[in-house]
Amino acid sequence: MKEKFLKSKSSSYEVISLSLKNLSACLKLDEIALKGLWSKKQWEKELADSKRLCLGILDFTNLIAFGCGWVIVDELHLTAIAVHPKYRQKGLGRIVLTHLFQEAIHRGCNRSTLEVRSNNNAALALYKSCGFKTEGYRQSYYKNGTDALIQWRSLNP
């Protein structure tokens, strides 16, 4: 999958499928945007497994956003969404989510789910605007003790 789109007259971004050849870029962006959420071994598994979706957005040759998810029967479980801090508030999170949803629908998914930190207001606003609704929570889910909200949305039109 390779799709080019214009964000502005001065910047051209490209949505790509990520693979093991993008491992170092994923690790770097993960460290910058998510404070090292996944280890190298976790990234290798994520990028190599055909049941997982990993998409990225490039600004020329730099990975500036990514989204990953697992296809489990007919559901897409989103596992990581990240945008480089310098590129936030430009709609890149929504773009990567939209492409993940399209690919998940193509693979037969009807719904999507994710966990999000209960205090991550920017992510909560994005997910709400994309149609997610909170349907539960996981107490002290994250390493620092923060609760996770469990969110769902339909992928059917």
C-alpha cells in the first residue's frame, strides 16, 4: 500500500505499509512520541506478523506517524497510534486511523477497539471525533498506574 496525498502546498506526505525494513524508524518514533512503549522485540513481532496492520506516514523519508492494530476474527484491535510531536494537530492521527479502518474493512472487520489513557485528552478527542465510544475501563492498566478507557466503534458505514 502506498498512497500519496497533499497536506499543504509545501509538504507532501505518503501513507505506507510498514515492515521490518522500517524497524529503526518505528523504534525512533516510538521513543519520541510514546516514550518507548514497545521494545525492539515487540516491534519486530508487530512488523512481521501478517495478522497485524502497521501503517506509517512519511514526510519525504522520515516516519512522522504510525498506526498499528491486530486483526482478530472480525475486529481491529488498535495497539499503537503515534504522531511525532512536531507534526501534531495537523490531522495525521486521523489520516492513519482512516487508512487502518479501510484496510481492516478490506480484511473483513466490522468493529474496532482500543485502550487509551484516561488522562490523554488529545487522544480522547481524536477518538471521539472518529466515532469511538467508551464502553469500559481497566483500572491501573498502564505502568504508571493510570487507568485505561476501553473504546469501541463500528466500521460499518
